[in-house]
Amino acid sequence: MAKILIKNVELNGEIVDVLIENKRFKKIAPKILENIDNAQIIDGTDKAILPPFYNTHTHAAMSLLRSYADDKELFDWLQNYIWPLEAKLTPQDVYIGSRLAFLEMIKSGTVFACDMYWHQLETARAAEEMGIRVAVGEMFLQSTPELNEMNRKNNIELEKLRGKSELVEIMLDPHAIYTVPKEILKTVAEKMKKEDFRLTIHASETPLEVENCFTEHHISPIAYLESLGLLTEKTVLAHCVHLFDDDIKVIRDTGAVIAHNPVSNMKLNSGRFRFHDCLEAGCNITLGTDGACSNNNLSMLDEMKFAALSAKSQYSSPTAGKDVDVFKIATVNGAKAFDIDAGEIKEGKLADAMLIDLNNHFMIADYKLISNMVYSADSSVVDSVICNGEVLMLNRKVRDEDEIIREAKKCCASLKNR
Amino acid sequence: MAKILIKNVELNGEIVDVLIENKRFKKIAPKILENIDNAQIIDGTDKAILPPFYNTHTHAAMSLLRSYADDKELFDWLQNYIWPLEAKLTPQDVYIGSRLAFLEMIKSGTVFACDMYWHQLETARAAEEMGIRVAVGEMFLQSTPELNEMNRKNNIELEKLRGKSELVEIMLDPHAIYTVPKEILKTVAEKMKKEDFRLTIHASETPLEVENCFTEHHISPIAYLESLGLLTEKTVLAHCVHLFDDDIKVIRDTGAVIAHNPVSNMKLNSGRFRFHDCLEAGCNITLGTDGACSNNNLSMLDEMKFAALSAKSQYSSPTAGKDVDVFKIATVNGAKAFDIDAGEIKEGKLADAMLIDLNNHFMIADYKLISNMVYSADSSVVDSVICNGEVLMLNRKVRDEDEIIREAKKCCASLKNR
């Protein structure tokens, strides 16, 4: 088991050593001098240690589709570009695309992704190999008989992975209320409760979804989900752009988690999440990047800046979307939402962390570290990343990165000719 | 004089060699085999050559104040934080801060900055040393007698630099209509015309500015500037957030240049620039980052993403703020606005360029290079930067960068104790 000693690193303005043992922060104190056989020593000089990012809504393998179609109307984009290309993706493509996405995530300080996509066995395999945490889901989506059968079989295989890895959580992923019939949603809700699954679903993303829900069910999407028993502390609601006051109360009262996706919401013009109303109500807000087709990167650093600035714009105040609030939803809130005992640099917590290069120009001047992380930094400031007590990136080098890039380029080239 | 041969680089989807001689692109063609004595050879394999960025509104030395105060109301922010700290800045501080800013710019692909600040002699010196293009200005601002006298003297010194350097342009910089009295603005307008100066000014940035202008002059800020003879093809209007239809016509008809600052406008909640109305009217739109206090970085990559997404949000359409339009305002439009014969990778043009690492994860998949630049890339994709035929960054290394960082950190530490 890896033992790691990070020397002379800045934590909350002080210089400390950080000892990691058995996957947890064992000791955090100035000048740890004890005997540390077999420990990997990391020089933390001119670096700050911070909790890393937990990306609570993404579609990792869509990185293979990055830049394929932009600046389109939503349904034109989906029907004429994204879906036809997605239909060509094989399980091996999803593996390659997931590796590309996880490489990008690690390089920008992310150690966890809540992923929703096809062929999630491959995404789980990629995550495990790369040492990143992932929550993948059994897919529920009304589609062609062939795809339904494929998902059914994949779900059975996926469920066998449950509890097998400390990095991989198996969830239930009904896609959305407009793609999954009521009867199936009910079955999923029962399965969720009986077998104690976590669940994620797109919710209240577009005005059309809300409108159709009112037409069909005479209530809002959030109320509809609640009526089906789908809102619990283990529910992660992606987007939540169009919330009524009662929706916010229901989300707060049920303890459901919001995965806020400011970049995607702005790029697809889905609308604006009521950040402060939800924050003040006491909802559990987390942050996600969505997939690389509607963003188009998976950098939580970008996402934080957009979260802060879009809140300021929405509430017509520069005091909205404060740096500390935004950093919190991107880090510890995400870990908590998925019951990962991490997200804080504290003795006893699971050792997830990133080291930030304080000599990077984006970090100077240095009056406030968190302001620099939210408003100034890009991925070039992330020097090293640790997940579950293992070093995933050291001095910006990730294991196998050249091979991951090579495979991804080959795969994209082949996709163009299919 | 440096001769540079870039081998095997991608330009508009083809692989070419690029020969730079006498500061210009001399030849661009596949496999240039001619004798190239004393040429610096740059391997362009797996890289794309693109025009670099021209940042048309910034306050470089404010990088020393990055993260000092955020999430505040505008006047609280200015009066209680920014102005008191700025008052402590010496000419040497401005030199150090400008070097820090130019380092950040080069590292993110920018070769030009239109800068407005105090002690611009120091900013000009820093730019010349680092090889970056800059337009600095004689400052006009109604302030204390001491500051007015300091500006007057500095302006005389600055004017002596006129025409002395091909990298440094001396402009006139009246700060804004609310900080410069009418009589001085008139004098500046006359000087501009008689001596063929370029001029930049903050214009229509906040609702308060517009309101006060109507109260005092009974016309909009843009109409007021026109009435004083301040709108010409050599006028660069920073922000232009609150434009009336007639303002847009006047800007188009006079040929004045707009410096759009989407991040700053969103962070300070100044309002939203009418991107498409100005684009469709045929205005000359360029892009600027503003200073590191209201952004908080100087990355034109960040700025492009915000320009695109804020246009989509403003016009309630994902087809607004298209990648190609946004890339154009960030590159060639900026060069044109300042009569720099660059901004395109073309034989005969001045050799300003950046090399993009196509093996960087942000650039894969690679269906559309410009989409990846606008929506996905961060500074880590910029491998090399060339300005005026000189290499400013090669494989992410900038000359003297360690020293620039060290000096900046020392300066920030001393500022905290003044």
C-alpha cells in the first residue's frame, strides 16, 4: 500500500507536511520527522494542497465527439449530429473516450465523475485502470427494441460489479422523464429503495420538458419525480434549470442533490439555474461539466468561473456567486453527495487532493487562494493529483497519457470514416 | 535578424512549412527545401499554426492586485479596495506588474495588448524587453493636483517614445467621460486629429455612466463622444455595454473600434454588450480581457468562451456567438484595429503566430479546430508564440519567466505591508 509524504506544502496559509497512509490523511503537521520507510516523498515547496474536484454530471465518452457540432439549435444538434454519431460508438470506443475524458479530468484536478452513458462497463474499466473514482449507472431509456435489449443486458453485467471496487459505484440512471415511461420510472424507484441504489436523472433542463410535464402530468418535473418516489438523499438531479419555489422546497426537504451545469446550460441556452435561491434554501448543490459536446471541456476550473459569473449576471449583483461558495460546490459538496469520505484536507479523511503550483502566473498576486482558483486558474496550475491515496498525476505527468492520446486520435479518425 | 523555419505544421487542415524572414511570413508551402542558413528550425509536427490573440483592452499592471478584492459592489470595490491599493504602486511596481501580465499573455497566446494605466513608460519598457506588442497611452484623468501633475509629466516623457519602436504605439488615453472634463476631452480630440494619434476610452460601461451622461449632456455617452469629435477610425471604445440603436449606427459610421470585455462585464455586473446587433450592423468588434482585478486572468481563451456563451444567453439562442465569429474578434480584428499588418498566417504578413499542441487532450476530438480553441482549450494548448518574427515562447518556455515570477511575488509581498 502506497505511503506518501508531501513535504513543505501550504495548507490554509501554513506550511505543513502531509502523511498519507492506508489511503487516508494520517498526519498533517509541520515537519513530520518520523521514520517513513517506503514512502514516496513529494516536494510541496511553493505548492498549495487543496481538495480536488468532484464532477457530479458528465458523459465521459462524449469527449470523442468534441467539436463535432456546435452553435446549433438543441434538437437540430441532437437529431442531426449527436445521435447519429453516437449510434456508431462501440463498447471499445466508449472505453477509449472514457480514458480521454479521465485524462482531461485528472489534468484539471478532478478525481471523481458521476457519468451517464452507454456501455458503462467500459467506463468503469477505464476509471479503475486510471485510478479515478466514478459513479456509473444502469441505463434506463425507451428506445429501439435493439437498444433496449442492449441496455438490459449491459445493466445485468454492470450490476455484477456492485460493491466490487472502492473506486466504482453502480447507480441507476433513468435518462429523463421524457425518455423513460412512468411505469419504468416506478420500477426504478422501487429498485432504488429496496436495493439501496443511488440514482441520477436529467431534471428540469429545458422549458420544453417543463411544459410537456405540465401538459401530461399537470405538475412540474420535480413534483412528478417526487410523486414517483424518485426523490431521496441518494438522488442526483442534473441541471435543475427551471425550478419553481415549491420545487426548491421539495429538493431541500427530500435531501436530493442538485448537479449544476452552468456552461452547458449557457451553451445550449437551456436557461439559468437559481443558484442563490437554492443555496439560501439549504439545497445540496454540486457542480458538473456535462459532456464535451455541450461545454466543450471537462474542466471544473472553467465550470467554477461560469458558475460564479452566471450567478452574478442572474441576480444582477457582483456579490452573487461568491468564490468560496462556488469552490465548495465543486469540491466537498460533490464528495458528500456521493458519500465519499473526502473533499477536505483533514486527518482521517480519504486522501483525495490536488497540489497547486503557486509559482504559476495565474496564482500571482496571491491575496486569496480560492479567488485565484475560481476566477484566474486554468489547468496549468494543477501540478499533482492524488485520489484514494494514489498519485494519479505528478508534476503534470499522468501514467500512459501518450498512449491514451494516441488511441483517442486513432478512434476519432476512424469515426470520421464510419 | 532572426530567420525561422517551422516544419510540418498544420495550417487550415494541410501540412506545410512556414519560413519567417525579416519579421514576415516569407513562404508558406509544403516541404520548403531551400538553403536556410542560420535559421532556427521549429518542429511543427502535431501542431497547428494559428494567428495569435490581440487583447484590445487591459490594465496590465493590475495583475499585482489579482484576488485582492472580489464579489463586491462596484463602488465599494473601487473606493475601498482597488483605488487605495493602486495609490501605493510605484513606477517600479508597474514595471514588475506589466512583466507578470505579459508573461501570462504570452503563455496564453497573446502578442498584443492595448493597455491603460499609470506609469506607462514602465509598461512600454516591459513590453519592449519581452518582445510583445503594446499600445500605451498618455493618461488624461481629473484627479488630485499631485496626480494630475504626475500624469502631465509622464505624458511628456511618453510622447518622446512615439515612433521609436515597432512594438510600442503611443496613444491618448482619456479615462472616461465621467473622469475627464469636457474641456480636456475637446483638447484631446484636437490633439488626436492634428497629430494623428490613436485614442482609447472607457465608454458606456455602466448604467450609471449612461444615466449621468443623459442628465448632464442630454445625450448618450457615444453621442457625447461623437459631439466632441472623439469618434474616428482610430478610436477604441472599451466595454460599450449600454448601446442604443443610434449609438451602434454612429460607431459603425465613424469606424470606431469596440473592445468587448465579456468577463469583466459579467463579473462586475456591468450589463451585456449587444454582440449580434453590432456584428450585423458591421461594427469593428475586437476582444479584451480588462485587468486582472475584474476578470481575473488575461487569457483570451477564457474570454472567447465567455464571449460566445454570453452572446448565446443574451440572444436566447445557441446559434448566437458562433465560434468563428468569436475567434475573429479575438485575432485578426484586433490586429486590424491597431493597423498591425498581421493577424493572418499568410505570406507577406508580419509574423505573429501561435503553435497549438494538437496532442493536448483539450484538442481531441478534432472535428473543428476553431471550435476547440473557443470552447475547449485553455492555455496549456499553446505550445509556442511568435511575435514580429521573434520567438517569445518555445515549447511553453518564456525567457526569464522564473525571474519575472520571483520579482512579482516579492512585489506582492511588499504591497501587503505598505
